[in-house]
Amino acid sequence: MASGIGRIRTEWAALPLEMVVGAIFFAHGLQKIIITPAAFAAMALEPHGIPPFMGYVVTVAEFGGGLLLLSGLLVRLAAFGHLCVMLVAIAQVHWQAGLTARGGFEFPLSLLAASIALIIIGGDPLSIDKNAVVSIHRARDTAIRRESVDVGSAMAKVAGTLLIIAGIALPLLRGLSGVPEGVIPMIVVIGAGLISIASGAMLVAGKPWAYIPALVMARLYLAGSTLLLFYIKYLLRGIAAMAISFLMLAALRGVRRVRS
């Protein structure tokens, strides 16, 4: 019987890659949005003979793909987009500088390798990709072996309660979580909080359909806490938020059953 690290499923290797690589691409994409994709293209792409419209393509691939990796959604598609961006970056921008010289391609090459790994592995066991297609059943007498969700379990109540608490806390503590000021961020935060409360309440009430929105919210909390963690100013808050997010996801995985 395998023991120790030999018992860890290979798919778990995708989780740290999704979190770290997703945060890196998200941050770089956000920088390009702030300075505008056109300005980025004029500054970094056009001198290397790359068409200006690629500034928008790179921004979407990095920012959008980073969000997808953090959320564990369409992981292989996001990783493929990043792979393409890094291939162009290495071949057209960094290659002449060599591997380790200033402006070299060691960093893009590392991200390229991580993207290839994610294309091979796919989403981790806590990803939306791997969990959103779970067959939700409550019947006890099926003759077909399938995975289902026992929303009447204690773990489901725990997950639902945590989602309710997080949904209440999210708008109230937005200033402590790095959410920028403004009407739009406020609307987004309040909306996310209401969805979290509603999905948590329905899960506590034993509604089978609530499992998927609850899992999506829990994974989005993990994505947000990862970004918070890498913002040095909010390091301790990010660690606490990540611990709570993992607890939610662990509880949700605990309600899944394989029945025959």
C-alpha cells in the first residue's frame, strides 16, 4: 500500500500552479489594463515587430486567463492561452538576451513550463472544472454507480454556514480586504455577498441544486484570498482568508459520495 507522499493524487499538483501562475498572470494583465493595452503595445511590442493589436490579445490572455486559473475554471484553455503568450514573448522579445542575462527568457520559460504542466494535468480536485459536473442525486436505490452529493450531511451544513458568514462579512470588511473604493466595486462586493448568503442558506436547507453555486463561491473566495495573500500589505489577512476558503472547499468535498 502506498504511504506518505505516494498517496497524493497527481491532480493536486495543479493547485499550487493555478494559484501562483494565476496570480502572476492576473497581476501582469492588470498592469496592462491600467496603462492601456495600446500603450503596452507601443512600449513593449511594436519595437520588436509585433502588431499593435497583440497588446489587446496579450492583456485578455493574461488577465482573463489568470482569473480562470485562480478560479479553477477552463484551466486547460487558460493555460493554452498563456502558453501562446509566453512562446511569442520568448521568441520575439527575450531570446536575444539569453537565459539569465537582464531581459533574458528564464522567467517566461518558467511560466511556459507551468502552462504546459497545467495543460497536461488539468484542474485540481478543488477546481470548478472537476466539481461542477458532479451528478447530484438523493435517491438511495439506484443500481448505477455514480458520484452524488449528500446535502443533508453535517459537512454541508458547515459549508453553508461558512458561506453565510463570509457573505455577511464581505461587504462589511471590504476596506480590510483591499477592495478599492467606488460605486462599481461596492456593487460587485454586495452582489457577491448576497449570492454567497443565498447559496449557503439553500445548502443549509438541504437543496441539492445549491451545491454547485456554493462550490463556485467557495472557489472564488479562494481566488480572492490568493490575490490578497500576494499583496504584501495584506499578507496575514490573506492567510486567514485562504484558510477559511480551504475549509469551505474541504467541507463541500466532504459531502460527495460514491454510491452503487
